[in-house]
Amino acid sequence: MDQDVMSNGSSITNGSSKSADMHAVKERLSEQARVWGDKMSEQYQALRSKTNVGVEKVSQYVHNNSSQDMMNDLSQLVRRHPVQTALIGLGIGLLVSRAFGSRK
């Protein structure tokens, strides 16, 4: 009978210990999720800021340059980076063909 009391007592103790361990794990996971959420929010804000700056630069470029100036700049860019230009063109062509191609 004393053996039963001892085994029941230890299982109660182990049960509360497991509960405390699970609570500690839950707290650590919650804290890590908050940290990751904060980092993702910071990264999103940084990306948003960079995107806004980029859009503003493009807007100013288009507003301040004639179409002939933009074509000259594009020609110079293609001459300086022919392989990258070809790859970008290939990628755009692939996207357009997927978007408008027939689906069977």
C-alpha cells in the first residue's frame, strides 16, 4: 500500500513538473514569436521605405526626362549590360507567354 502512495505521489509531482515544463516551453515559444514578429515588421518597414524612395526616383526621372532621353539611357544600359538585358527580356517573355498562352 505504501508503494501505491509513493507511486501516486511521484506521478502527481511529475505531472506538475511536466506542466511547468510545458508552460516554460510555451513562454519561450511565445517570446520567440514576438521577436520574429518584431524583426519581420522592421524588415517590412525598411523595404517599404526603400520602395517608396525608388518609386519617387523613377517618378522624378520620368518627369524630368523626355522620351528621347530615356531611350538613349536605355540604349546605353543595354550596351553596358548585354547579358543581363537578354536574361531580363527572356524572363519577361516567359511571364507574358504564361499569362497569355493557351492552357490545355
